[in-house]
Amino acid sequence: MQAEFIGKYFEDINIGDEWVTPARTLTETDLMAYCYLSGSYNPVHTDVEYCKTTPFGERIFHGMAITSFTSGLVERLSILEGVVVGLLEINWKFKAPVKIGDTIRVVVRIAEKRATKRPDAGLVATARTVLNQRDEVVTEGLTRMLWRRRPKTS
């Protein structure tokens, strides 16, 4: 018996398809949890007094934390559920700082889709743009994944 997935199979998506994730407001707990999980305690993320001397004026999130939160927000769309075979590449650009209290959301667009030699999966690239509450782009990038094809019925 084949497992049922709610994600969109390779055949169900087209270049240009676009979705917007729910929003998420980032908290001090999110920042400190990421410090703990990553082991990165750089003062720009942890030291309030030090940050007053930086161009940001306050603590900012790790770029990789935002990349991780982006992944989680995209998962909430369910388009990937059960259909991503593997992550192949991440190409990411950080445009603006994300601070405690910022609210982010992600615009996801299918940027590339092509068949591979694998009969069970194709390559899909999604362009991801992360916006804050002021609709400013804070980070953007491209992820390439192997995406499950619809199972053949016998």
C-alpha cells in the first residue's frame, strides 16, 4: 500500500507557481534557542550593551536562524509534505537584519523544474523571498531539491 501525501507531486507544480506562508513574529526565546542549538553566542546576537555600539543598535538574529525559520514556514504550506526526497543546494543572500519582534513571512515561487535520470524524482528549485512586517526583503535565496514524482499505478 502506498503512503498518502498531501504535498504536491512533481507533476502538480509549474514554473511560476507561487505561495505565501503564514507570518511568524520572532521572539527573544527564538533567538536564544537558536544560540543554544547552534552553539553560536556571538555578541551581535547575545550582548545588549555591545549591540548598542553596532549599526543595528540591538541584537539581531543569525542569518542561518532566519534560513531555518524560513524552512519551517514553507513546511506550513504543506506543498512539500511527503514529496521532498532530499535537499541538494541552498544559495542564500542576507539583505537586512532581523530583530527581536520582527514578523516574517515567505513568498515561495517555483523557479526551475526539470526531469532527472531518476524515475521517482525530478529537480525543483524554489525561489524564496523573506519579508518583514514592513514588506522589506530581509533575505532571499534559491533551494534545489529532489521532488517526488507521482507513483505509477499498476
